Amino acid sequence: MRYPWQYADWQRLAAHFARLPNAWLFTGPSGIGKGEFAAEVARALLCENRQPDQHACGQCQACHWFDAGNHPDYRHLSPAQDDEDDEGKEGKAAKRKLPVIKIDGVREVIDFAHLSSHRGGLRVVVVEPAESLNPAAANALLKVLEEPPAEVVFLLVADAPQRLLPTIKSRCRQFQLTAPAPDVALAWLAQQGLDNAAAELAFHGGMPVFEHDAELAAVRNDFVQALTQIGMGSVLAAMEKLDRHKLPLALPLSWLGKWLHDLASLKLAGMVRYYPDMQPALARLLPRLDMQQLMHCQRELNLLVPFGQHTLVTRLQLEALLMHYLKVFSGKN
């Protein structure tokens, strides 16, 4: 297994290999490695010489193909990349992830599911994240789950299974994965050589599987530092720095949302979750904090969240939101 906290989960799952379902639904918090777990299940299902613990052997032709990313009996369905208008663009903004899996992708895997197996064994389809299926795609997937082709296993991965159609969930064998204990998560991150592992783990809500970008973390730290300085100058300076990186709106919205959460949590419960290393700075803001204005700022932020990956003018949207943030400490309506 890739992650040490998944050993017990694998042992639970291995008992199901005697009677395979047509579809599994893997759930649990974002950032615990559900996608990697599903990939390991797919690898094992396709392996031609599974081990007694149901792990893939890693030596057969099927395992070599899977590891190379070209197994003919495997498909991975996820939100497509939008390549429009990418020509001539560079950096992190060159491509943006579409928020949905569209029906064309589902149709392709349905066609694949009705083909004969190249190796005479199972065919496996991973859908990740399953809650990103748009309505048409979800209904198309439901139809194939209701009448699944023989020797095909669907592996659905969901951070938010409550967003799935109840009928899709009812066609799957649900399997909840275990989140790692804090000490296990921190130890694993430390083994990866991550700088400031404790702070990064806290920022990601205690969930250790995330893509770490040192440059992006530095931009985030500069932005958060600006939030500690209540004034128009700090807001404008923060926006100037963000503008140079051409980030999608979703990122600063996430950073600010977690900052607002910690402000409210420290005020009401004396606790900080996402920015524990910033607790002294947060505490200095509390005497000026207006909870009503903070809730209003949070509502304004929530209104922007659905547009986090859209091609809005990030600076204008974020500047307007930060004006609401300043009011949290001014008492003005």
C-alpha cells in the first residue's frame, strides 16, 4: 500500500474479493488517499497473480501495463481538462480543471465496459470524484450500474457522497476509508521531507495527502500575513502580489475562508485549526472583531465559491471581498 494508515482498510476490503460487487463506492474525507486506494484496488483486480492478501503481485504483464498507465482493460474517468485558449499561455493558469464529468466521458467508459476483455479477465473503471458527474452523466452512469456488463467492476471515489444520486449509491457497495491519526499523518509528511510539515498538515485540516507547492505556499503565507494588517494598504499590497501569479479565485477564497474560520473559532471556543502558527496574530485581532460582520463576510465568500475556477477577474472579485473583511474590524455597515 502507498499509505501506512490504509493497511487495516485493505484487510477489511480483502475479505470482499471472494464475492466482488459490480461497483464499490469509496468515501471519506478529502486528502486521505482515496484515489490512490482505488487505484491499488484496480491494480489488484487486474493482476493475473494476486497475492494471498489480495495485493497485486507487481510482476505479471498486467501489473507492468497498469504501472505504465496503459492497461487495455482499465479506464479512469475524471473531470476533463479545458484546453481552449491555452495556446501561448504559461504557468499555473495555463489549464484549469473543469468542475464536472460530462456525459461524453461516461459514454466512452460505457462503450469500453461492453467490449471484450483484452486479457480474458476483469475490466475496471475508476470514477473520481464521482460527485463531479453532471446530471446527464450521472443518469447515464446509473443506467449501466443498474444493468452492469459481466466482468466489469466500477470503483467510485467520493469526497462528498451526499451529492451523489441516491440511486447510484444504492447500486454500490459502500466502503468508508479511515482518516489517519494526527501523529501518523505528521510522521508520514516528515518522511516525505516536507518543510514545516506541522503547519502544512494543519492548513490541510489534518489530511496529509495534498500536492505541495513551495512557491504557492509562500504566496499563501504572504496573503495571510496581509490579513493580519487591517488597512487598505495591506489589501492593495496583497492584491499586487497575487496578480503576479495569476491564480484562480478558488485559492485565495480557500485561504481567506480558513482564516475566517480560525477567527471565529478562536473567539468562540479558544481554538485554532488551520493556522496554529498564526494564533498570536489572530488573538491580536479579536478585540476589534465584529462577529456579525464576520458572518456577513463569510456569506459573501460563499457566494463566490461556485465561481472559483471560472475566468472571472480575480482581482476585482477578491478586492470587493476584502473590503467586507476590513469591515469585520471597523464596525461599519
